Amino acid sequence: MWRVGFCLFLLSCTKPNPNNCESGVCSDPALPYCDVSGAISGTPKTCVAVSCTANAFEACDGNSAVVCNASGDNYSSQQCTNGCDPTIGCRVCAAGETVCANGEVQTCDATGAVTSSTKCPLGCFEDQPRCRDIDPSNGLAQYMDMATAGPDLVMSGGQLNVPSGKVGTLSGGPANVAVFTVAATSGGAPMAVIPLHSLMLSGSVQLVSDTGDDAAPAVVFVVAGKVEINGTLRLAPGADDTTDYPPPGAISAGDCVGAPPKAQLDQDAYFAGGGGGGGATVGGAGGAQYFPASAGGVAFVHPDLQPLRGGCAGGTGNGGYRGLGGGALQITSRTEIYVGANAIIDANGLSGISDPGDGTPFTQLYPTGGGAGGGVLMEAPVVSLDSGSLIVANGGAGASGDGHVGTSPSGRTPAHGGVCAEPAALCTNGGDGGSVDGPGRTAASITYTTQKELYTGGGGGAVGIIRINTATATFVQASDVYLSPMPSTGSIKTR
């Protein structure tokens, strides 16, 4: 009897070892994986703690690969048909083969050793041992084929001119880049295509047209590797001594341009503002009075930015000054686009001004409409927008009837129309520019009587277009990212 009691006493004092998994089961949640062979810990049948990179290969266990799970808190074992390679995991190729399987291209030599291995972000091609490749929007596949041999462009502030390819203020990369000009298709802008191996931008970088005319080409980066934007990237107008040249890809002709302002100055004075440029919506109309309202430009009906183009100018007077449309930018990467914390991509339209008219000695007021916001197209297997980043393509504001310029869209703040100094009975403010908060505003009208002086403002430019294409038709964004307008999304095309 005492022996039974002694044995029971001993059993009651024995506790299971949480580090041991002789039974194949680990009881301690902090040590979830049973390392039966010792491939991970070096000690067989040991329970181990796990903190790993999701889906990453960890070690070979005979002809099986130990792989991190999707949540990064445990391992699983995968049987390898062709054996396990200690550097990459399961071999998908047999001796002397090149194979694409499970999202990876591998080449094995005659001994069966893996000599090369490439991940396929877009999966394997159906009937060839290769990865599927991205097919850039707007028919630019031939330039993506050139990108692998292209330069690594690293800019820390400065200016990149198109189509010349001149680059200022580099922290690395070439002094100039090769640019290929592609003619405009119907409804689009000409394109300045720049094939690159990788692209990294920081500081304040401006993309500027140096064509010296209104046919400013849109900027297209086709990039084999990663794109990283950590500063401010702005599509900016160029300038000479007399006028501004539109930002790259902006539109200055056609029915999307706002109708011009109107003026009569003899014994009476009537000044009516021009219409705002058209973008994602119709531009805001100018105010009516003695003259009928000047219409806003028509909308662009291609939310996928095919063809690529920026915003349209507001209505201008005789002197050629106007609220310019925002520019157009396409970035296509084979791997990833990352917009860093507090980074900005700016394709805003410009606010309307008071056009001085035809140069006569007395002042003529031609209150112009605001330019529409531009177009931003980003496409890659993965697109990520970090905390505080902004992508904006807001419309510019219309000038007031008496020629006061509205505010410019900036950061999270849309453009507000110019404010009259004249009494409200004689003058109306310009329309606000379009943004995520609403379309470009129409300037107020004045009921015409026998008043000899009437001044109505220009319409606000429409908001532009943002488009993001990825492998899953979704993108990653922090909670405090600001996008104006809200982007449309789609799946990237492959070939």
C-alpha cells in the first residue's frame, strides 16, 4: 500500500516540460512550434518561440521546407517534390530545367542545384517558364523592356526637364536621362517616357516642360525596380519673359478649355469672367450679367487616364494669360511604388488671373477661369502610401470680377476664388476650384439693369483624376493619407 501511495506522490510532483514535445504537441502558447528534427533550434523535439517574416522560408527539414505562416507567429512544413535547397526552400525545378511554379522562376543545373531563382509578383506565365510582366498603360511595353538596362535615378531636390532630359541637383545617378517622346493620341497629351532601373526622389523635385509651347508632354517613368518618393514631386509650369508654359501634360486647346472672359470698355464697363477648365467634371462657369455666362470646359471621360493627360486651362482673354491646368504623370513599376511619410505628389491646376488684355494704355480686365487639376496614374504590383502623404490634383480658382486672384490649392486646402474689392451689387467673387470636397464652383451672376459698371468672376477649375492600378486592384494607405480627388482603382495589365 505504501508503494502505491509513494508512486502517486511521485506522479503528483511531476510536471510536463513545456520545452519538450516528445508527444508532438507544444502546450505553451509562447512556444508554439514543435521542432521535431531540430532544424530550427538545433535540438530535436523542442518547442520553440516564433517571430518570423510572413510566408518566408526558414530552413530545410530533410525534403521539407519550414516556412513562416501568414501571421508571422508559427511555422508550417511543406513537402518538396524536388527536394529542399537550404538557401531558397523547395526546388521547383528538376536537374537541367528552368521552371516557373508557385510564383517563382528557378533554374537547376545538371546536379539539381538551383543556380538562379526569381520571385514573380504577378505570377507565372501560362505556357512559358517565365514570370508574367507588367503591361504599362498607354501602350508603353517596349519602354518597360528597356528599363532593366536603364539608370538608377536618385534626385535630392532640383528639376527634371522634359523632353530634353536635363536633370539638376542629383545625389546619384546620371547627369541627364534618356527621354523618348511619344506622340499624343486622340484626347491625350504627348508623352515624355523615361525608362529607369530604379527611381528615388527626395527633397523638392519639379517636373518642368522645356518645349517652349503649349504642347507640353506628360511625364512617364517606366521603372524595372522600386519607386520611392520621400519629398515633394510637383508638375510645375515653365516660364519665359511674357507668359507661363503649361505644366507637363496640361491641355491648352479644345472643348475642355473654359470659354473666354468678355469685356466691353467704352462709356460703359462690363467685365465677365471666363469659364473654368474641365477635368474629372465640367469646369465652373463664369458669372453672367450684361454678357451671358462663359461656360466651363467639358469633362474628360477616361477615369483610367488612357489616354494620359492633365487638366485643361481656364478661359483666357486677349493677352493669353490664363489659369493653367495641372500636369500629367504616369509611374509604372514592375515591383513597387512607395510614397513615404509626409511626401507629396502635386498635380494641382493654377488659379485664374486678371488678363491685361490687348496692351492698350487703359486697364482692361479679363478675369480668367481656374485651370483644372491634372492627372496622376500609378501602377505596380504593390502601391503603398505612408502616413501623412498627399496626392493632390485640385482645380485652380477663378479670378474675381474686378481682377483679384484667388488662392492657389495647397496641401489639404483647396483653392478659393478671388474676392471683390468692389461692392457686391457690382462685382462677384471667382468660383472655388474643384477638390475632393466638391466640383469647381460657378461664379455668381449679377442681374443686369442700367448699371454702367458690372464685374463678374471666373469659374473654378474642375478637380483632376488620380488612378491607381495594382495586382489586386487595391492599395495600401495609412489612415491619415490625403487624396484629392479620391482615386479610381483597377488591376494592372500583364503580358
